[in-house]
Amino acid sequence: MDSLALALDDEPKLDAVVADARDRLKGVQQNDGHWVFELEADATIPSEYILLKHFMAEADKSLEPRIGTYLRGIQSDRHGGWPLFFDGDFDISASVKAYYALKLIGDDPDAPHMRRAREAILAHGGAATSNVLTRYWLALFGQVPWRAVPVMMAEFMLLPQWFPFSLGKMSYWSRAVIVPLLILTALKPRARNPEGIGIVELFVTPPDDERGYNTNPTGSFWGDVLLFGNNVAGRIDPIMPKSMRRLAIKKALDFVLPRLNGENGLGAIFPAMANCVMALDALGYPRDHPAVVTAVKAIDDLLVFRDDGSVYCQPCLSPVWDTGLAAHALMEAGEAGDSPSIRRSMDWLRDRQILDRVGDWADVLKPKDRPRPGGWAFQYGNDFYPDVDDTAMVAMALHRTGDRRYEESVNRAAEWILGMQSKNGGWGAYDANNTHYYLNHIPFADHGALLDPPTADVTARCLGFLAQYGYGNDHPAVRKAIDYLMNEQEPDGSWFGRWGTNYVYGTWSVLAALNAVGMELDHPAIRRAVDWLIDRQRADGGWGEDCATYWVDRRDEVKDSTPSQTAWAVLALMAAGEVDNDATRRGIAYLKRFPRSGARWDEWLFNAVGFPRVFYLKYHGYAAYFPLWAVARYQRLMRKNDRRVEWGM
């Protein structure tokens, strides 16, 4: 029996899966129309939450044991430390923070789990080898001298926009994190740390004797030059004129205060929020000052209280992203564009479009090139930093409803996205032309995530939207985007996934966009991508890709098939015209039989990335809406004479 006959023979079961998953997803929709799922990272964020509370001497003795339960629960049995993602390798920075957080809340250093963690940390070079951002925390707690961190002079705020190292040349998340950090490095406050708890036992060499803290992050000649410059700056920093420093701190504060973002926090991301709270404290703001109260509440709103009694802190919230993607999945599953569920979600999204605030994205664009605002943030609110990826995805959902009430919102989104295209034809997530790669050589940039350059996945989303919106291949922006994506294809036929793990995500994104622009399905780029996807399918019919694939020498690693990655692969194959392919059928069969709990397919592995090789994420919503999307699309296409996918993603 061929694959088409098999699929039709089994269609009643597919109907049941689609109907049940659709209803369950609708069942977790919020009353006002939006969806929001947990967004989980590694041990870093909950550990920093505890460090922040001890910095402020505001530890919650009823909450901390529950965070401790979470941290102990994600400690690796394999190596004794903490990984960056589920069942990942030991990470020195996450492990140092988790160990310190547990010690702060009262865990006995001689307890077995603490002893195993300490032995693993020492075996990997000790706390002195932690990354830069971890060492800043240790400096604030007096565990390392301030020379252990790169010099970040507050006077950086006074540099003009054209200067090679100016603030505007960095990514949004770097700006939001660095500016309050500049206040901290200028004032060098000491954490209150009421019980005086330290971690000297995590150092191979006593912290004051260590001489190898700051290194060349890239190993290049320019890295050596900039490391020398950092050492010179360290000598200059103490003798800077006080009047200039006061001016620099004021300018940093003038940046922070308008961007406090209400209950959503500075940049709507935890690291920036935490630095903001500590900076305001160092400047003498009282605890009951409205700015401090609001900033602290924004952080506490990130806490997740689990049914097992544990608690963790999210890096940020993802309601706009979750809502748009959930709506796409429901419409694919037959939910009408004017149904109550879709109407409420689209109204909720429409009302969150940023139409009046000209954010930081405009600073690097010439006035004549600046579009009117028209984007959406990733979080509930982040008006200074709309997200290009979210904007394209949400605009596609609004457009897909066919409801003319959303026409102006979609038009404004198109205008803004066109204005945010980079010169090379691609799109970054938050900024245009954020490609000042020399900045990755500065000692502070050891995390390799200082910039926000164009990427294939975001570019694909924008291209898919523009094509769905009606722009033809003769439009200059469309032509440049196609050329960019063709140049970005990997030698094996895949595309890199910057914001989802990894090549499966990138390949799905691009194939969806190439389908939207009407590229011939026998185009060599599409055929190579299809061959790569089929070659990556696992024996169980699913697809999986480990977070370790962000290391070049580990790009083929897989732990297990996952529902979300299988959904991306199947969606990609269908976009490439492979609806009747046996690989597609086997992928759908995997999703049909895979266990589900409530609205979600069961998924335990991480499925996304904040910063490759540094910070990873698990979107809990991905296992709800992407598998539904895939099986529903398959169902729809199998019932049609025309197997072509209609939409931009």
C-alpha cells in the first residue's frame, strides 16, 4: 500500500488527534485571548535570582527552599555540575552560580550534592575560569577583585554614535544589560550578603593571587590588541575626573529610567532587570521608590511555581510569540479566522502593536530611512525593543484571518519590516545592520553574543510575510532576501537556526519562505534541503537535534527525537512539496502516537537558544502548537487536490 493510501486509511485517527489537540490548546487560552507558556532556561537565572536577593538582603526564607529544590533537581548525575541544557555537558559558569546560590540558601558544603559540584568545578579550573558575566557577580559579592573583570568605564556612555565602540553598535540585549552594569562598575557596590557567605573553596588559586582572569575571547590579533587596551583602561579608570564620571552615570541613568518598561522591566529580560535593581540601589534609591518597587515586581513576576513544590525564575516571558504561533496552529487545524478564540487572540495582539514609540532600533538608521513604528515585542511590553521575528509572525496571523479590521496593523508591520532590512538583504531580530563584528574581540564579549546580525531564520520569517502580504519576487527587498538565503545555505543543504534548535528549525523556516515566494520545487537549493532532512530522520520516524550542534565539531549530535523538531521537519517537507513522501508520513505517524499531557506533547529536551554555546531555552509551548500545526497541515493537504502550502510559514 502506498503512503497516500496508508494516510487515508488512518485518517480517522488523525482527525481525533487534531480535534483533541486543538480543543486542549484552546482550553489553556487566557480569558483576554492570549496564550503564555513557561520559558525555561538553565540554572543561571534562578541562581542569579537568589544572588540578587542576597545582594539586597531581601532573601525570602519561604521561597528559597523551593528554588533550591529546583536547582538540585537539574544538577547532573553524570558530571556533578550544572549543564546549559537538559543532559548537557558540564558548564563552569552555571555550576559556580548554582553552587553559590545553594550555599547562600543554607545547603551544607559537605552535603554529597555540594561536594560533587565542588569537585567538578575544581576539576574544570575553578571559579576563576567562569565567564565574564559570572565574574561580575562574584566581584559584586567580593569573591574576586574587580580586576577579575574587563574594565567597563561609565564614560562609555559619553562616546558619540559614530565611535567604533559606541552603545548603538551593540545588540538590544547587550545595551539593556550593559548600561546599568556601567553604573555598578563605576560605583563598585558590595553585596550586603548578610551572613557573609563566600565560595573561596571553588578557586584553584586564591582569588587575589589569580592573574589569568581576562583573556582574548577570539584568540585573534585584534583580541590581543583589545586585551592590551583593557589593561590600559584599568590604569586610567581610577583617575578619571569625578565630574566626567558623574556625567557618565547620569547619562546611564537617563537611559535606564525611561526604559524601566513598567511591570515588564528593563529590556523585559532578567539580566537587565537584575542589573537595574542593583544599580538603583547603588545610587541610593530607597526600597520604596516607585522605580525600585516596579523593577523588583517585574523580576518577581518571572517566577514559576510548579505543582511539585519547586520554583524557578524565567529569563523573560513569551506571550506575544506564544499567542501568534498558537493562533497559526489553530487556524491550520480548522479554527475559522472569525471564531471567538481567534478573534480574541488577534484583538489582543492588535492592541499590543507598537505604533507610537520610536525605539533604539531607529538610532542607527538615517532619518530618511526610518520607517514608522509598527512592530511587536516578544514580551507583554517592551516598546523600545520590538522584535522583527515576532512582527512578521504576528502580521502573518492577522493577515491570515482575512479580517479587514486588522488591515492597518498589517500595513504598518510591512512598512516597519521593510525599513528594518539590513544592507546584505537579511534581517536581524531587533536591529538593522548590527554587524560590527570587531566588537566580538573585546574582552567583555567572551559570550560571543554582543551583536544581532541578520540570520536565516528571521530573514525567512520576514520574507514569508512579505510574500503572503503580496510582494512579488520583483520587489527589491524580496529579491535581496532570496539572494541572502541562497548564500546562507550550508554545504549539506540545511540552514542554521539562530533562535531555534537548530538546523532543522532553520531549514523549516527557509523552506517555508521559499514556498511562499513560489520558488520552483525542483530548485537545487530546495532539493538539497529535502535530501538533508530525509537523511536526518530517525528510525522512530521523528527528528531530533541536540543543543550541542551549535559547536561546529558536534553539529550532527542527537539525543532523541522530539515532537517540536519533528513538527518543524514535517512542515519543512510539506513546504517543499513532499506531502506524499514516505518520510513525511512517518513523521506524522510519530506525532500521532507520541504521548501527550494536556495541551502538550511530552517533551523534555531543550528546543531553542538564546545565545549559541552560552544560553539555551525550553519553550514549553513549542510542544503544544507546533505538533498540532504539523498534523493539521498534513490533514488539510491530504484532503486537497492542490498540495501547495498557502501561507508564509
